[in-house]
Amino acid sequence: MSKRILVVLTSHDQLGDTGNKTGFWLEELAAPYYVFKDAGAEVTLASPKGGQPPLDPKSDADDSQTDETRRFKQDEKANAELAATHRLSDMKADDFDAVFYPGGHGPLWDLVDNADSIRLIETFIAQGKPVATVCHAPIVLVNAKDSAGEPLVKGRQVTGFTNGEEEAVGLTNIVPHLVEDALQKCGGIYSKADDFTPYVREDGQLITGQNPPSSALTAETLMAWLTK
């Protein structure tokens, strides 16, 4: 029986008060999407508002393209699914084997404290299912609690977009949260590789990836978890 994976995207499109747009990062959806699909998994896309989630325009620039992003952009079925994401509030952990959160800066605003997202994450964990996040998306873990009421990431090996990477993209003073700091503040055992190199941590049911180049590896780690 094929695995059922819920992919949760941001609905937030404003980059603070800069007047610039943000959203989800294309590679962080496209690369995992095909890791899952090519492994025979069923993929369901959801977002807080439902419908078409905002794409970070920088992730669609020429220098951000990969084989997977080009494949996704030419995939009519994938684009139809993206244009009609389900409402996050309608999603139930019972219906899936795992949940995956792509990053982009959007989640720093709308998914960090989204009650539906937190409920889902806590339920997946309680049901013994894996939760995977990449880049900025590990921010979705910071307000989730374990069965004892402790922060979910406390004492766990985690990674996510580094302070150095945020500095490199010039948004340290724009974003409402720095992922590295936020994970450590919750008691996460944070580690990282060099900026913009693939790096993934797996600790029990939590799988976290550091940055866009970690997207495929994060998804592959999740699929390995599901098939072991």
C-alpha cells in the first residue's frame, strides 16, 4: 500500500514591511514532491488558506532553478494540485502516514503559531508518525509540545536555516524569527553544516533539513523512515 504524505505550504506572501513578496521556496516543494511521487507515495498539498499558495519570486529566478523545479513547472497535474491546495483546518493526521513542511520565509509568519498546524504536528507525533521540515519550516516545531507538555524539540537533534544563511540573504533584521535561535531557545540540540550545503538531522520522528539544497535529502530521509 502506497504511503500517504501531507505537504503543508505557507499562505503568507508579504516579506515584513519591505513591500517585497515572499511565500514558499520552489525547490523545497519540487524536489521532495518528486522524491515522494517517484517512490509511489500519494501526496496531498494543504495550506492555511487553501487554494494557490504564494511562491517566493526569488525561488523562481533563473539562478534558483534545478532539474526538479523545471520538471515541476512543466507538470500540469502538479500545478493543478498546487492551485487547489486543501485547507489546513480540514486535514487530519489519521488520513496520512507522514507530514512534510517545505520552507521559504512565509512560514515564519503564518505557520509558526498556526493552531491547526500545531495540532497536526502534535497528533502525528502522538500517533508515532514522522514530521519532516526543511530550511525555514522547522519554525513550525517551536510551539508544538510533546505528551508531557514539554517543547517538542527539547533535547532533540535538529537543524534549520542558519543565522549565517539568513545574514547571507540579507534578511536578519526583517524576519520575525531566526530559525537557529528559535530552535535552541526551545531546547533543541541544534547543529549545522557549512552555509548552503546539504545537511539533515533525524531524531526519532523528527526529521529536519538545513536549507534549500537539503530538500531532496530531507525527503529521502523521510521515505527511508517510512519504509524501514
